[in-house]
Amino acid sequence: MNFRSLILIISFIFSLALSGMNYYYERDLPTFLFILILSFVLSFSLLNYVFQKFVYERIKAVYKLIHNLKLGKELKDALGDHKSEDPIGDAEKEVRDWAKQKTTEINQLKAQEKFRKEFLSNISHEFKTPLFAIQGYIETLQDGMLEENPTMAVNFLNKASRNLDRLSYLIHDLDEIAKLESGEVIIKKEKFDLNPLIKETIDDLDYKAKENNITLNYNTKGNYPIFVRADRKKIQQVLINFIDNSIKYGKKGGETHIKVLPLIDQVLIEITDNGHGIEEKNLSRVFERFFRADKSRSREVGGSGLGLAIVKHIIEAHQQNVHVRSTEGIGTTFSFTLEKA
């Protein structure tokens, strides 16, 4: 019901009551009808003026302001021309939508705050672990180990060097994520054959797979070229990360299968291992920075904990999708799509 209908009803009730009182006292039907019509016209005009002057115009202004601010206009331009047949109903709808939007924004801010605290805690831990180790090795060497036990001193220096490498990798990966998020890293798309790239990546990681007694299998039908349009170096980085993870977290004596499946406009690449798998509750978080599904195993095999986060950014920068599925005790499959050339 709009405000004009409300005024009509109020005016009619008021005029009916007024003329009814007159008819009760005078019992004159023509006079009753005249007073009824006159009181209705007068009350309608008066109420309409009051509503227009003090209520309707102000609600229109409020609605206009809310509507234009929602459109992203500056405050000085927000009170521009915007006509509405039912500003009261529209204003109510706008306020409800605004309230829902603010509730969503507040929930997002709370989630971001939680993520920020967790991220700061994780990054602090990632930096402290190698720093404290390096500090301990150096203090031991300063206490005279170089003269007392040169062999052990060299061993400590090597350990300190490995921890410095870990810090270097961590800083490099953090820098890369920051650049990917800010758009500083430009994705240079080109047409190339995916087959040679996968084979090249497998050759580069073959020594590591043999050390862990893991077989790398690339399942491809024939030797036909599979042309895609993407940044070749970045996609190789993605492949290295996924295959390397399958070696790190796979079972000794296990296998890693790499498959390429053609779709309509895309190509799907899958990397599957038969390792221990990931708990279902952790699947939604595997691409988060520093998240480790198996913390004890992750510390043992090393890494910055940022690899999968970088992979996600690279694939999203290509406007493609990355996905993970896993079953505990059976294995894990990471997959991503690329644009067909």
C-alpha cells in the first residue's frame, strides 16, 4: 500500500466520522452528503499536503541518498535526480539490502581478521625456527668448537647454511605471492605444446623420485601435441610444485600419475599420488599460505609452506581453475585447467 492510498483511507474515515456526527444531530441526508464530500476533500488535501511537505519529500531524499551511495557516487553527487513511484517501499528495500550487505562485510572482516592473526602467527613461526637454529649453531662455533672439533664445526656450518637457504626460499616465496596479488607479475601467454613441458619437468624431478623410490608415470595416448595458451615458465612452476609434493608426501615405493585430459575449450591436467591422503576437513584449506595438513611430515620434508598458495595465484591469474580431491589412505589428486590454443 502506498502513501496516497493511506491518505485516502484516513481522509474517508475522518470525513465519515465528521459527517456521521452531523447526521446524528440533524438527521438531514443532503446536509450529511455535503459535509461528507466537503470534509473528505478538505481532509485529503490537508493530509496530502502534510505528507508531501513533511514526510514524503524527506523520505524521497533519504531514498535518493541511499540509492546513489550504493551506486558508488560521491556524497556531493549522491543527491542527484532519481525518480521512484514508491520511495517509501523502495527506501525500505534499499535499507534491508544495505543491512544485509553490511552484515556480509562485517563477517568478511571478521574472517579476514582471523586469517591475519593466523598468518602472522604462522609467518612468525616459520621465521623463528631457522633463525633460532642458525643462532644456536653460530653461538656453539663461537664457544670454541672450531678449534676443539673441526669436523663437527663444518657439520654445524652446513646446517646453518641449509637454514639460511630455507629463509631465502621463504622470503622469495613471500615476495612472489605479494607480486602476484598486486598484479606486478605479468602473465605472458604464448602458444606451446604441453607434452614436452611435462616430460621436461619429470626429467628434472626424476632423481628426487628415485631417492624416494617413487615412479613418475606420464599417461598420454600417442605422442600428439597438446597446444595450450599460457605462460610456459609459470605453468612449469605449477607442475614442479604438484609433482614435487607428490614425491614428498607419497608412499615409499609408490607412484605418481600425470594425466592430460582434453575438454571442450580447455585442457585438464591431473597429478595423482597414492600417498597417505588429506583429511576431508583440511581439503578446503590446502591452498592457504603456511597451511600444513601434516605438520610433522611437512617439517621433515622442508619447504616454505607457500607453494600451493603460489600455484593457486598463478592459475587464477590465467583465469583458470585449480582443484584438489583426496581420500585418506588412498591418495591425492591435484588438477588444474589451461586454455586450449
